[in-house]
Amino acid sequence: MVKLRLIPTGKSKSVQPSYRIVAIDARTKLNGRYIDKLGTYNPTSKEKQVTIDEVKALKFLSNGAQPTETVRSLLSAEGIMTKFHNLRQERKSSKPKKITKKVTVKNKKTATTNSIKKEEAPAT
């Protein structure tokens, strides 16, 4: 399973931590090899600098990647989680419409064949 999580990149055990937001296999170790870098997070600055590549993040989320709690809160603060949920709702709402149209077309065809058979039956 792919996870979206933070990898520490700042000075270890210091006052200057910084992190990378990455897509990584859930079984790899903390600083292990990651699939793709999505952005950075610097919590020590005054405004807590967050930079995230929105296109990559949406791609991984739509393919089933699970964000950790911290990454989920960062994504929602940037507005990416709401865009992801809106995309999911659009996909879900578009699928049933296509199925119902196909069913109505089949019903119309069977109705016309039944009416033709009924008309032919009394004539013979």
C-alpha cells in the first residue's frame, strides 16, 4: 500500500526540523526510498511554510494512497482534500446516470417488440 507521509530532512534532534511530503511504500523504513516527492513542510518558520504539488497529490490520492493524519491535515489546509472529495463525488454521480440510460433503452425496445407481437396475433 502506498502512503503519503513526512520524511525528516532537517538537522536531527535539533531546533530546526523540516520535512518532505512523499509518496512511499508503507513497509519501508522512515528514511527509506520513496516513490515521488510531493512537497515540503517547514514547521519552525513563522507561517509554517507548506509547498505541495497539487497535481501529483491528487494523482496519488485517486490511485488509492492513504495519507497519514499530519499529511491529511496539511492537504486539507491547502484545499487539496476538498478537491479530491469533489472529484470522487463527480465520478460517483456520473456512473449511475449512464447505467439508467441503458436500462431505459432496453425497456423501450422490449415494449415495441411486445406491441408488434400483440398486433400480429389477432390478425392470424
